[in-house]
Amino acid sequence: MLHARIVRLEVIDLRFPTSDTLDGSDAMHPDPDYSAAYVRVLTDHPTLEGRGFTFTIGRGTDLCVAAVRLLEPLVVGRTLASIKGDMRGFWRTLTSDSQLRWVGPEKGVVHLATAAVVNGVWDLLAKAAGEPLWKHLCALTSEELVAAIDFRYITDALTEDEALAILRAEEPHRAERMRHIASHGYPAYTTSCGWLGYSDEKIRRLCRESIAEGFNHFKVKVGADLADDIRRVGIIRAEIGPTRKLMIDANQRWDVGEAIQWTNALAQFDLWWIEEPTSPDDVLGHAAIARAVAPIGVATGEQCQNRVMFKQLLQANAIEFCQIDACRLGGVNEVLAVLLMARKFGVRVCPHAGGVGLCELVNHLVHFEYCAITGSDEGRVCEYVDHLHEHFEDPCVVRGGRYQSPNMPGYSSDIKEETLRAFAYPNGSEWLRRRAEAAPVGAQL
Amino acid sequence: MLHARIVRLEVIDLRFPTSDTLDGSDAMHPDPDYSAAYVRVLTDHPTLEGRGFTFTIGRGTDLCVAAVRLLEPLVVGRTLASIKGDMRGFWRTLTSDSQLRWVGPEKGVVHLATAAVVNGVWDLLAKAAGEPLWKHLCALTSEELVAAIDFRYITDALTEDEALAILRAEEPHRAERMRHIASHGYPAYTTSCGWLGYSDEKIRRLCRESIAEGFNHFKVKVGADLADDIRRVGIIRAEIGPTRKLMIDANQRWDVGEAIQWTNALAQFDLWWIEEPTSPDDVLGHAAIARAVAPIGVATGEQCQNRVMFKQLLQANAIEFCQIDACRLGGVNEVLAVLLMARKFGVRVCPHAGGVGLCELVNHLVHFEYCAITGSDEGRVCEYVDHLHEHFEDPCVVRGGRYQSPNMPGYSSDIKEETLRAFAYPNGSEWLRRRAEAAPVGAQL
């Protein structure tokens, strides 16, 4: 199957009308329509097709779709074998187009599009191998894994030799860990209880349900109003009791000084981390906050644009929890770089998930990380949000508060055909229906 | 005229085929087609129209054009009076769209588009006042200037009160400085001599011409090959003599360690600054380089995405020269924030220019900065590249190595109608002609 050649990328602007229900609302994103620039990587093989996407929240998805189309000529014509044989070069081809990089570089729309394409190619490779992505990654040698990483701009924090040494030292344990995680899963935490916009009653009910489901870590959105936050965080702490972990998430709402004051005002509720206290660009700001709110840890990463920013967050002791995003970093290749840097700096990776499809993707990443890099899930949790999984062919499964191991070949990124038809924007059947309903009577012709 | 209302944005994808001649080639961008997402801000006033743009280098311009169209609903319907009365709020409206910010935030394609729109609105305001932008800015009170700045994420480096104090202290000197700069101009440096891809002979000739024109500062592109750099930098130092300033520009080619070694290998030529030694995202890397190559100064900024990154470059003592870009920062409002932070931290602003139209824009910015913030051009220079000025209605003029003061109302961003018709991409007359010439005989039908 490695002789298969990529012949075309088909890109779909996929949007779910989640703003109707306030699912996913936070202090900076009050009305998200969970969306994806969804890429089908078509090959000349009769059945082999890769699927990748980047997660967005509505407007702007079209920009990512257009950016994927600009990347398409860099991918079409490549065989899987040629890509697999030069993963680092392939990745750099996408991130270093001499004209396109000007409107990044390696950030924003073009980097999100890179993620969609790169993830689609990894899905393709895993499917060609007949393995779920995490097992496909575990089947690669340490040398092959390192050969997928572009070390440009990070060698002052992690050299290729250091990365190789980390992987080689863990390689003998991989098989045993794969068996272990396949039977035990990986710890998850839930954000479903504490979105802004939910009523107190709904929060209480969701907390109780989550405890019954086996969750031990709970996250709540804060940052819009301190009095309201104290009330809501207090409700959740009361519901979950003194021993379960409680985290707060400000979604970049604050300046540095404000973040310190606000977090310390909520410290009475025994917080495990403060997430996204300020601008995702502010490495030094996060470091200042980390010093001022300890022992509460600082967490960030869902909008951390690339490995260069994560490198600095680690170098500056700015984060205790590294929240990689499978679709904001430039796909699997760049995720590998960050996982290895985090390991070197002794920082725990607790991936961002939720949105649409992020849980499906990061489940593979934490599985791989456990088996090949850390061998531990101690004090580590992967975010879980119970939204939109029904649209996936291989939805993630969380049982007893733990992610179960994916088993289908690929990166679990296949979205059902009927979903693609219904939620393609603006002319999918669901969007046409909604516009027809919204139109005044008589205007529907 | 402040009752005029914005009715529409017209956006043009404008591209010049500069890759033919290697003008503007550097280590990371070997074949740029200088381009712009060019915005006409149309009003209900019969003659009043604003013009703004963001500079790009070819592919990806279409993404910025599409992003401007997404911003259009945030602007249309606003009167000039309502914008002028709430400049900070207007700016934050553009940068904080709850869905669109996900694909930034405040970086890459969406922020470049923001710059185009914001610059177009300032052009409109200056034209409505009948003043060139720099004089229009100088006519604003310190309070009005501060009210244009979004201090979100920078208050730990510069508060509103501090900004106001800086401006107020300088306000009594503005009128005198305006007279002074109108007769003396502002010092420029030239990058035209030292692009990669130029022959030695061409470099020598251009150096001599530039000296004859009155330039005292020269910049050369480096980073592709050390032996070649030593030869080319040596040629320029020999041509310009021992007293003129010589700067090198690596356009992000190096990792941190490599930047230190390479720069020190060229230090023999008495360098004033090393520009863009590494990733524009690497604040801590620039700081490490700055410590290791002193007394050579570190300069960066043309791809510094926003005020939050500039804040950190200043906080970390990472730069001696702050190279704002009029089109990468989110327009005039965000430039004001960076000018004031640089002043507080005692760092010289030496704007990035060149491309298409950047010289026209930054000339206004250095004029304003001189009059209202620093009162000094000592050790400060503004980049000048002698390309594409012929397409502007009010081209910048550099005489005796100094930028002359712009006099026409607006931000000097009006591009000639015939240029817009010829270089609109892909169907402007010049692009049609080139494709017809490139097509094989018989295929032109």
C-alpha cells in the first residue's frame, strides 16, 4: 500500500450549530459553532483514504479550508513511501513554502491548515499499516520517530541526540506498556460540568453524573465575573468533595496582574491548575503568574501556536501542565517534538480536547506518550468533553473516568458520511433546513 | 466629514511579479512576489475613501483578502465619528470576534487582515481631517492617543497612566519638532545593495550609488552560506569604509547556537546589528543571542506578530532595535502601543520597510514618533528599499539618505488606478499578458 500516491485533497467546511446550546461557551468565546476544516486525502488506491482536520469554532473555518487548498500542490503526487521515508522533509515542505510562510510563519490559519493535512497523512499511513495511530507510532523505531521531527528552532532546548536517547531508553518497555494501557486505559478529566452559561442546577446535576461515571478531575470556566466564579467554583468543590482535583480555566481573559489576583481569590477552593490565565503568546507572563500562584500550577497550550512557543514555556518554568492541541500544533510531527521536550523538562502533558474530534485524536497521543516516552499516568489527565462523538466512525470511549484504547486502523478521524452531508457549511442539509426555518413565512421559496 | 459612514470594503489581491528579478530575495524567501491585500474603505461621502493594505509576498495573499471580507461586517455601518470616538473599542471589535479569534488570535492571516482594515480607517480619518497621517496623529491630544491603544495583555509592562505620562511630557515639544523634521527629514538606511542573488559587481555598484545618494547605513542579507557571507559582507564593508554602519539580516535562518556562531564569525566586519537571527517567536532565544553577540545589537520585528511579543522582547532585553512593521502589527493602534513600550524600555525603533508600500507607511510612523515620543533621531534609522514606489500616488521621497516628510492627506496608501487594474491577481492585465506569453504557441486561444 505504500506505493499508493496522493492524487487530491478534498476539503470540507464543516460546522455544527453548537452556539444554540452554549456548549463550549467560555469567557472569550461566548458563542462557538464547533467546526472543522476537514480534509480527505485521496489516493490512487481503490479504498485507501486519509482523513485529517483542524478544529475551529465557526467563522474563519473557510480561511483554513482555503489554506489547505494552497498546501495541496505540496502533497499531491507524493507516494506514501516517499513521505514515510522522509517525514521531516515532508513536514518542512508544508511549513516552509517560501511565499506562504510570510502569512504565518508556523502560526494561525496556515499552521492550522498544516495540522489538518499532516494529520490526514498520518491517518493514511496508519490505515495503510492496518493499525490505530498510537500502535503505528509505537511500531516505529526510535530513529524513525526522531526522523519525523523538525528540530529547527528547538535545538537549544532539545537536540536530536537527546530525543533519541529518551526514546531508546524507553523502547524496551513499549510492548509491556501497550498491553497495560490496552487493559487499563488512560485517565480523563471532564470539562462538561462547568461551562459558562450553565445554570447552577445543571452544574450540580452534571457533577453528580460525572462522579457516578468515575471522574476524579473536574474543570470549570472562570474569568467573566469574580463573584459568579466564587459561587460556581464553590458549588463544584462542594459537589465533588475535598479529595477530587479541581481546575479552573480563564481562556485568556486576564492581564498578568489580574490573573494573579483572581486566581489567588479562588485559591480557597484548593485548585490543581489555572488554565490559560492570559494571552497564549505571553511566555514571560505565564512564568510570572506561575511564580505568584504556586502551589497552584499553570496550564496552557490549546492556543500555543507551535513548538517554539512550547519550548520557551518550558525553558521559562512557565507551565506545570503542557496542554498540547492535536490540531493547533502542526500535526503529529510537531506533537512529537513537544512531547519529548516536555519529558526532558519534567513537565506533564495533559492534552487539550473537546471541540469536535479532539478527544478522538489526543487519545492516540496520550497512548503513544505513555508507551514510548513516559511509562506513567501519575498526575496526568487528558481532557474529555462529551460532545459530538456520535459523528465519528470510531468515537473515543471513556469508561470509569478513563479513555479506552482505540482499535480501528487510523487516527480515529473518520466522520460519518451523513454528518459531512448534513453539516457542510453553508449548503449542507442541516444548514439549509435551519435557514429555511429561520426565514420569514413566504420567503422560503 | 465625520458623519460619513462606511458602506463597503472592496478588497484587491494585488501581486507584482518581483520573483523574476530576485529583488527582495533572502535566505528564507528566495522567490517573493511582492503583494498586498489592498482594501478600499468606501463611504457614503461622494469623494471620501480610505485605503489600507497588508504586505504579503505572493501565495497567501488570497487568505488575507478572504479574512478582510470576514472583518467587513464589523466595520460597515460605522460612522467616522463613532470610530474616532472609540478607537480602542473599534480596534478590539476587529481583534476579538468571538469565532474568528480562534484562528489567530491576533496573529497570522487574521491579524494581517486587521492591519489592512485598521490602516485603511486611519487613512480615511486623516483624509477627512485634510492632513497627512503623521500630522493627524500629532494633532491628537495625549489622551486621544492613549484612547486608541488596547492595553490588554501589556499592563505588566506599560500601564495607561505611564503611556499618558510619556506623551504629556513630550506634548509641549511637538510643534517645534514638526517644524524641524519637515525641513530635515528622518534618517534612512538602504537594503537595496545586499540582497542574496545579486552579483558582486552589482553589489559594488549599488554601494557606490547609495553612498553618492547620502546613505550612511547599509544592510546585507546573510545566512545561506558562511563563506559566501564573509565575501559579500567584506565587499560591502570595503566599499562603504570603516565609519558607516553595516548591518546583517539572517531572515530567521538559524537556531540559537548557530546564530551566535555565525554572527561572531562575521563580527570582524564591525557590525551594528544582526537582524532576525532566529524564529520570530523565540523571545528567549533572541535574549540568549543578544547576550552572546554583544556589542553587536539584536534587531527583530518584521514578523513579530503583535504587541504581546514585542512586550516580551523588551522585558527580556532581547532586542536593541525594535523593527515594527506597519502591516503585521494590527495597524496604527497597535503600533502606538509598541512605540510607547519601546520608549519606556529605552529601545530604539527602526522600522521594517521595503516590500510594497511599507516605506510609504512607516515614514508617517517615524515622523510621529520623533515629534510626539522621542524627539530624537540619534542612532535611529528607518529602512528604505527603492522598489515599487512608482505605483503610489504619494510615494515616499528619500533625499540625502533621509526620508522627506509626507504632505498629502492620508497615510500615503493610495495606489494608482492603473496599477490596481494591471496587477490585480490573477486577472489583471499584466498577469493576463504574462500568462499569454508563457503559454505554448497555439494554446493562447
